[in-house]
Amino acid sequence: MSDQCHHRLLRSPDTFVVLPGAMPTDFRAAAGTPVKHLPGEIVMPATAMVDAALAGLDQGEFATVPSLPNLADWNAYEAAKQALMPNLSRAVRASTGESASWAHDGQSPIAHISR
């Protein structure tokens, strides 16, 4: 949704996006995973998150990922997303045995391509 707002409003400040990682907020417990159950190295203090977001806004960024140290990783993600887009919604299904499916390892989805 943020991408669409960004393209339609042509970099309006109204479309600035912060993509935070884990933060120590009350929401974590309400969502089912209290912050005390997360590894400390993945939890960013809210003040650091806000500082990073404000720095991104000051630099005129559209989106900020405060914990992402390498912009090349984001660019690779965007390139992969662009490559997928033409095939994510089609009038016909993929040929039998060629569609993507996901299996769960108990924690996170893992993409499997059936052939």
C-alpha cells in the first residue's frame, strides 16, 4: 500500500514509511510475543527507532528500515519484488507442477517451487 501511495502522490511527505524491527512496546505482549522472549540483539529501543526515522525523513527518504545496515540488501529485495510482480496476478493459473507453494518449518514459511 505504501508503494502505491508513494507513486500516486509523487514523494509526498504523507507517504513516509518506517519499517521497524522488534521494539520493546506493549504491543509485543498483546500480539502474543512479549519482548522478554526475543533475543536482545534484535530489539531496538524506541528512541533509536525514532531517531533513525527522523533522520530518514530529514534526508527525504520514502522509506526507512532503521536496522538495515546495507542498502544493497533493500535494492535486492526491490529487484526481486519487481521481477515477481508480472506473475503475481494472472487470468490463468500456472501449469500443473510449476506453481509456487509454501511449507512451514514450525517458525517461518519456506518457499518451495514444485516441478
